[in-house]
Amino acid sequence: MNLKINWSSGSSSAENKTVSIEHFTITVVRLINLIQVRTMEFSKYLYIMFILFLLYTCCSKTPVESTNSPPIIISLTSNPNMIEMNRYTTITCNANDPDDDKLKYTWSAPIGTITGESNIVNWKSPHPGDDFPLASYYPISCRVEDPKGLRDEEVIEITVVSHYLPFSDFRDPFPYVHFRVPEKMTLVINDNSVWYDLWDKYWSNTYGNGNKTPLPEIDFSEKMIIGVFWGAGWSGGGSYLKSIKSICVANDTLYVKVILFPMSGAFAEIMPYDLVIIKRSDLPVEFVGKDYLWYFK
């Protein structure tokens, strides 16, 4: 069957064309088939790309970094919190790390001795013979730190009881006392026999007739004398030189801190000494101080 189609170009001459409907139908069918084939192939490509996209998004996610939290000191305690000089106290740091990291403990103190490195340490208060600032409270600090450097720090104050005893210069009541002791020695005089023996051997004050001046009277039932004698071989402006710095009670002991006496500008041969009077005590006496250890030990 033939289909006749007329096109009018708007001009007076029109061209007649005859198109075979069979050919047109075949062409359309082929085009549809081609579109279907291409569509199926494209769908396959889309499906494959979708599967690849899913695999990529599931397998190549960037891991999220976990945050690190600093450690926290919950408490810092000591047992006991009040001690005497040259005694120990145990200090405990209770700390927590939110990430369960292993913590490093760092302890510090301005004076005294710390033993231990964990969360529990011992601190020994200063010895009466040490050079340290006199204070009632001494700060002990603890710093906890995790492996990434985050930290926390706390300070605890330990009370150190210092029983310093008052003493008087022996020359206050006896200004003309004078001993010449050639040996270096320390003395604790708490009875008249020892006091008399010292006077008899080394007393240098005399009357014009050569007799010794009387022995100063001391009530040894109430008082006692502590003396430091540096011996011969020194030079200075006077024999009586202050070298007893302090006397304190700690650990059931009476500690006498000795310092090197100041020298004067004169150069006469002397046998320097220092005598002080304190309230009588039956506690054992220990002489301490780096100058004492340097010269007398």
C-alpha cells in the first residue's frame, strides 16, 4: 500500500513526495529496539556504578579520632598531717583518667626527702641540723600526667612542729667569764661537779694575787649549760664568739645547731667558745649543723 503526502512550501510549485509506510515503520521499530538496548546497557552501567559507590562508601570511611581527656586528681592526703622535724609522713594521691591511660606521678618539695615514685610516697621533714627556712607548713606537690602530656597538679601542706627553746647568753649574767680551752669539744653541764672541773682546768680570770676569781653559781636543778669550744689555733678579736644558732626539741632529742663563728678584723691568738644557759632538760643532746660536722667530726 502506498501513502501519498503533499508538502506545501508556500510557493506556487509544490513537490510531491511518496514515502513508503513499510520503510517508515521498520525504521521506527529499529529505533525503538536500539533505544531499549542502549537503555538496558546504560542501566547495567548505572547498577555497576551504584554497587561500586556503595562499596566505596562502606569500606573507605575516614576513621574519627577519639578525643583524649586529661587526668583528674580527686584527692591528695597525708597520714599523719602533723609531724615533728626529722619524721616521716605518707602522702597518697588519688587520681582518675577518663581514658584509663597509665599515669605518671611526679612529686616535689622545697625541702626534706621524698621516697617513692607511684601514687604513694613518703616525705621526711627537715632535720634540725639542715639549713632550711623556719616555717610551720611545708608544701608538697604532686603532678599526674598521661602519655599524651595532659596533666593535673595539686599541693598539700604538711605541718611541721618545731619546739625551739629559748636560751640566754652566758655572759649576760656573767660578763667577766673567760675560759681558755685548747681542745675542741662540746659540753652539756647539768651538775656542779662538771662545772667545777671546767672552772678548775680552764678558768683564766684571776685576782692580782694570782688566785682565780670565784666560780659563777648556777642552779642546776632548774638550768643547764651548753658549750661549744673550738680549741686553739684561731685568731680574732675576742675569745667569746656566738656559734650556737638554735636549740630545739624533736624526736625526744634536744638538738643544738652550731654554726661557724664570725671572725673579726683583729689577729690575736684566741681559743673561741660559746656558752648558753637553758632550762634544764633530761633529754639526750645532739649537736648538729654542717659547720659542726665539718670541724668536730
